[in-house]
Amino acid sequence: MIAKGELVDDVLRALRRSNSEEDRRSVNKYVNKFYFSICRSIPIIALRRSVDIDLSDSDYSDGMWLKSNMADILSVKDVDGTEENDEFFYIHRDRATFNADEVSYRYYDYVPSDGALASGSDAYVVKKRNTFTATSLSDDHTGEYIRFGSEPGMYLLTAEKTFSPYYYGESLDEADWVIRPEETRKIVCLDQANEAITDRSITVFYWIMPNALYKTTDVPLLNDTRALELMVMKEAMTIIGKRQLTATSFDKDIEKAMDTLRKLNPPPKTALKARDNKNAAFTMENNIFTDR
């Protein structure tokens, strides 16, 4: 594993730009840029989470909100199983192309057109603090996530103007802020009759976007950092070093490193059971031919 400071130093030494603070700031940005890109595309084990969602909640409106810091969904499981109908996993379908005649329990997620929950342009955030000020924010949205300006990562609101984790980027003055950003998704579950389910609970298994790497001692939550190192080096050589790289420079090595990372973070396997159109698991217990 390599800390962010060491990664940045290695790149600057290779470019012979170790004494340039401007280039150091640029490489720091490249690190977070590609770190977030990797974590969005691969379900890193250290970033996996789960949350129970009650589909009968009064907040249900064309689906239930998912976490704003969610990268993507791994699987969705029913948690209201009975002795006759045990817990099961919903099948993922794309909202735009799912077959209405399909007889199965499915789910889809989508980005509503509602826009962000709240936003403004007057956030004041101090480095190494976990509070902010914003005159235009008067409502309490505790439990939601907030993003500041163009800074990577999101912060969980633990009170009206208190968040977690601490902010370690450069202090911000009159910065844009947004709570529950507009790309936040909702989830909808459908039964075998293609009706939205609003009387059950589900567990959503997913992975989140990471916290930004600000401190030199911050370590990426990756099992292997080779892909990140190569991506940052290629970007720095092109932009800072102004090297004339070929279109495929570093690409084979990057893809090999990404493949290694995928193998180190395989998606979890779910035990799928065959089910009938009432969502009951098939059983041979009542089959007269089983004893023959």
C-alpha cells in the first residue's frame, strides 16, 4: 500500500518537478480524480455497505431514496420472509427496458427529476473542521449528504450545519453547496404482477464513494494501488510534463492493473433459488414422484 504523499512525491520526482508547489497541487487533484473513478467502477470490498429500507414508509413517493454517497448497488434482498416464503433476492432490471410481462420480483433504480434537496452559494468551510456556515440554509437536513463546491466526496450531515468526517481540503469561502445532489437515486421494487411493492422491507447491498485523500498520510482504500499510480503518472506526464505520449501509452499496464483490482474485489455471490409466479421457492416436498 502507498500513502497519498508518497504517490505524489514519486510522480513529481519522475517529472523532476519536486519543488513546484503548483505542480504538487495539480498531482494531488489527479490522485483524487482517478481514485474516485476507480472506486465508482469497481466494488471495492472496504467500501461495501448495506442498509434496510422500509418500502411502506410514509416517505415513499415513486420509490425510496438511496444514499447520496452510493456508487452502485450490489444486490437487493427481501427481509420479510415467512416460514412458507423465505427471504429472496430481487432481480435487477433497467427501468427503460424491463419487460412488463416478466413474472418475477425485480427492482430498478433511477435518478428522479426533482433536482437537489437544497443548494446555495454561500458556504464557509474551514480546513480541519466539521462545521460550516451558510446563511441561505435554514432547514435541518440531518442524515442527508452534502457536497461543497467542486471538492471530491460527500459529507454526512450529523446536525443542521455539522458534518462527518472532518474536512481537510483548503478552506472555502462563499462556496457552492448542495444537499442530496441531483444525481441521488431512488429504488423501486416490482412484484410478479408488475406492481410497485409498498408493503415490504428490503436490504440494499451497495458500495460507497470514498472520502477524499487530502493528508499526505491518507492511504487509498484499494487492495492494490498500481492502477491509480499509473493513471496519475500518465496524466501528469501529459499535462505537466507535456510529453507526447501515444494514444495507447500506459493503457495496457493500466488495464492489467485494473483487472488485478477487479479480481481482488469480486462481486458477492448470492444463492439464487428457483421461484414460482407467487415468489415461493420451488420444493419437491409435495411432489408425488419424489419417492418413486
